[in-house]
Amino acid sequence: MTVKTEAARGTLTYSRMRGMVAILIAFMKQRRMGLNDFIQKIANNSYACKHPEVQSILKISEPQEPELMNANPSPPPSPSQQINLGPSSNPHAKPSDFHFLKVIGKGSFGKVLLARHKAEEVFYAVKVLQKKAILKKKEEKHIMSERNVLLKNVKHPFLVGLHFSFQTADKLYFVLDYINGGELFYHLQRERCFLEPRARFYAAEIASALGYLHSLNIVYRDLKPENILLDSQGHIVLTDFGLCKENIEHNGTTSTFCGTPEYLAPEVLHKQPYDRTVDWWCLGAVLYEMLYGLPPFYSRNTAEMYDNILNKPLQLKPNITNSARHLLEGLLQKDRTKRLGAKDDFMEIKSHVFFSLINWDDLINKKITPPFNPNVSGPSDLRHFDPEFTEEPVPNSIGRSPDSILITASVKEAAEAFLGFSYAPPMDSFL
């Protein structure tokens, strides 16, 4: 087949015409990418965004990939949703990269979902947070602290790992390790309490994770069974770093009132300055609950429980060993300056007689067989998640950006609040 033209070159063959079309398409793609980069630079400039002509330009947007979790297509995203709000090795990550499969957790600002990356065919736990809710409660510092702590967790086996993070105009996304052995709280509820060898194993792995955080000058502050997960083999994984406090030096203190009522240390309740020993109190509270089925000083009446924590002596039933009793007395010492761990932090816990059966090198290398195996069959096995979560439908909005295609004041405020959130690990960390 030939096409007659009046061009100087005369006859244009079909194959040559296809080649020209391919070149033209490539050229248009390159120009479009350049335009996108230009728009993103404009959108990043807060002064430029205020200009009415710039706002009218920013109404232009490309169609969004339809949601694959349901048949309804998503509205087109605005350029503001494509802004890279901080340095990131993965600036092109977006919600439509994932199949969001099940809700596996909920919190104050959003949900945790089981998701499968479409291209990689890998399962992740994706924590999706609503920026509006975070800003309304002025919690952006806690969220950024969580992100910063997650970046430092790559070297410890008992801390959940962050693969990368990204954001749209209205949501933040943490792409985390998927851990499906269930919350320690879930297993404790089912079994009421654990035998001492099992409690010792969990306490040792938790202590190892806390010691590592302390070595980075991070105080965890919110240790509780709900934040302690089991992986598919039965090893501990600490998660939820929203209440971590960074940059607490060896004898440094902080005074923010936060945490979960049952596990609050006396110095926190007194609103006194506190340090990393607050984590050793929490370890004592969790160990106590593992052995006895309830937190120490527990009462349904919160005011009475606070009074118990501050004033009631620790009472230990005789059904535990002397070494367990001695450890609990040391960890649940009301005076933080006399608490086990006050002098030499993790080394004091590590060398306690209760842990004499633990080979710490084997522990951190996961060479000790866990006392309980969750026996999960694969990523889709959700038997250890609370049905309250898993039976909830996946919200259509999880993988979708706001309907508005204008850069509104609230979106701009949210964007500026989370500058630097986006993250992807350097390539050499995978080698």
C-alpha cells in the first residue's frame, strides 16, 4: 500500500508513515512530561499558586486510572495531587498502584489495609491517614515523627519496616511490612494469659526492639499488646510509632502527657519530666499482663486506676517464679530513678536473671524457635485479624484523590504541613 502526497519526497510507504506517527507520539509524550514538570514547579510555589491565571492553568488535568477495586471510575486528579512534597526516591507512587483488599486495622486518623502492589505482586500493609483529621487535632508532628522513626527501623528484625511513603492532596500513605500473625492482644484475649517461657520469649524480643530504639535516642512511649504483632513464624514486631519521642539523649527527659491509660508510668501521670525508663515501665506492664491476664493496677474506673498506679503497692500472686517476680518489681518501680534500666538501660534488662536462658545473639538472628506458630497459610490468611476490621468494606475513597481539581487553601495547608513526608529507600539498601 502507498499513499500519494504532494511532498517533495514523493511516495510515503505505510511502514514509513507508522514510523513518523511513533516519532510524533514520542515527541508529544516528552512535551507532556515537560509540561507536567513545569506545572508541578508552579504548584510548589506558594506565591505563584495565589495568582488567578495560575489557578486557571492548574485546572488542566489528565484522566486518572479507574479504581480496580470497584467498577466506578475515579474523578480526575488535580496537579496539586501530583506534587512531590519532599525528596523521594519514588516520587511517582500513587494509590492506583495498589489493589486494596481488606481493612486490617483502624485508628484515629485512618485505616490500615492489606494491599497488593499491582506491578510487583507483593503484599503490603498500607496505612492510609486523612490529612484533615490530623491537622484538626494538631497531630502532624506525631505523624512526621512516626515517619522519621520508621526510616530508622530497617536494621532491626523486631520493628515493622517502611518500604516507602507517598501522599495525595488529602491523604498520607505508609507502605509497610505486612504482618499477619495477629496482635499480641488478640492472642492474649483468646488464651487469657501465657505460660512463663512464652512470656519470657516475647518480653526478650520486645526489650531488644526497645533497646535498639533507645540506641537511636528514641523513646517509644506507647508499648501495649495492641501495638505488638506476631509475624507468620511467631516473632514479635513492634508497630505504630506515632507517639515516639525523638532526640532523647541518655539522660534526657520530656514531659508530654501521652500514652494508653493502663500502661502510663507514674511520672507521666504526675506530668513530671520522664526519660527512656518510661519504656521499661511499659515492658513491665505488658509482661505482667502476659503472666496474669490484666495490666497491673487495672480498674474499670480510670480515675481509680490512675490512683492505683500512683499510690498502690505492686501486688504479685505467688504463681510465678522468683526471677519473674524480681523483674516485675524492678520494671514497675514507681520511682523512675530506681527503676530497672535507669542506670544502664537495655544492658540491665538483658543481664537480669529472668533472661538467663536467652541467648541474645540467637534471639536477634531469629534462631530461637518461637513458642507459638500462628500457622498462617499465606498473605490472604486473615484468621488472626479481628473480624470487626476484616468484615468492613474497603472504602472507595482509599485509592482516590479529592473530587476538587483546584488547589484550595485547605489542600495547600495540608501539603505544607507534610513537606518531606514522601520517602523511598535508596537502591543500594536492596542489594
